[in-house]
Amino acid sequence: MGQGAPEYTELTPHEESVGAFCIDRTEVTAGAYAACTSEACQGVDQQGWCADAEEHAEHPRNCVSLQQASAYCAWRGARLPTDA
């Protein structure tokens, strides 16, 4: 990590090791996201066309902020992946 991409200019290149982990095979759908009862999941971060649960339940959910994505993961008892 830390080299090859402009956004890593402040990091010293280094090796990174990660242990075993589980990750979802597919993106979160608009329908699945709509089931989130956490208040932090509410609202949209409008950036163009947004999939809504009523008409596009099987589409990947978009137009959420990092905070909303994190809140959804916590609601599910999970977390977002780390950079490593």
C-alpha cells in the first residue's frame, strides 16, 4: 500500500497483511437498504440518478453518504471494509 495512486502520496509504501475476512458477494440492493430502521440510514446524498426501493428494489443502492453506508453496515451487525 502507499504507492502507485495519487491519493497515497502522503503514505510511505509498505506491505500490508490481512487475516481471514468475510465480505458480501454483491452490492447492497435498494430494497435491502430500505429495510434499515436506523435513523442514520434515512435521506439521500443526491448525485445524479438514484435507485429507489419502490421501482428499482433489485438495483444496487446508490446516493448514500459514507456515514449512511457505515450506519447501514452497523445496523446489519457488519462494517465497511478497510483500505487494506
